[in-house]
Amino acid sequence: MRQNPARRTALLDAAIEVLAREGSRGLTLRALDAEAEVPKGTASNYFAHRADLLAQVMQRVQERLLPAEDALADTMREAPSTDLVVTLLKQLVERMRADRSSHLALLEMRLEATRRPELHAELNRFMAQQLEANVSFHLDAGLPGDRTGVVLLYLAMLGLIIDDLTVPDLLTPFSVDKLIEELPQRLLR
């Protein structure tokens, strides 16, 4: 397998765009080469098989969606409170809207995992790690609520994000900001 990190990252970013635009069935090595604008056959030098590619895409999605460390540090200077939770949730939605492709690619991988047992196991591990990291961050930061409340908040935000990505008109009668402001009040008691 090739070891050029910049080329690997470009291929993974291309895979995210293909997944977001064309779905998992559109993600072929040929489509990946075309999207990344590399010579035909390049992707096959970087990924042993589809499961390997998708596992690496999951990691790249995580990298792309994490907040910048300095921005998060600035946000976390605020005292732990429900208002800080609201700020963090609004920033999450801003990151989602700025990088819709990563969220759509992850949604596509979730759907494909329902049909591919090997991807299901990998995605389940990945998502469990993400959920635990979110819960730990919240609790370790001294933010309001307990473990169950944070999981409920995660589930509510996941639904909001999926609707915003797939059927945004559904949310048109509502202010997303006001919904986010209500979530911690209702879930983190």
C-alpha cells in the first residue's frame, strides 16, 4: 500500500464527496480516481478493499467534523452551564452546515452497514467510540446533566441534523436555534 499521506487524504476527501453526492453504490475505485483527479488505478494502490476504504473514510470524517482545538478552547472558557451547552450545539450545527458532505457520507455508510455485516461491526465500534467521547467530554467539562441526559441530547441532535440534511423544509416552521435552546432545558435536568 502507498504511503503518501497527502494523496491518501485527497483520496479520502474525494470518497466523502462521492458518497455524499452519489451514495455508496457510486463509490467505486474508478469514481474515486476521477473525483480526486488522479491517474486511473491510483485508489487501488491505497486501499486493499472497500471495507478498508470505508474504515478510513470514517476516520477522515471524524477529523473533518471535530472542532478546531483553539476554537473549542475559546468556547470552553465560559463557565459550565446550559448556555454553554446551547453554544456547543449551535456550533455543531454550524460545522454540519459547513461540511454537509461529511455528514451525508456518514449517513450513507450507516445505510450501507445495514447490508454489510463487516461494515456494520466497524461502524458500530466507530459510533460507540464517538458517543462515549461526546458523553465523556460533556461530563468531564462539568456541563449540566447526567449520562442518560447527554445520550438523549445526542439522539435529539442526531435527528435534527439528519432532518436538516435530508428534509430541511420540515424544520422551516421552527427556528432551529430556538429548538436547540430548548433541548438542554428539557433533557439535562
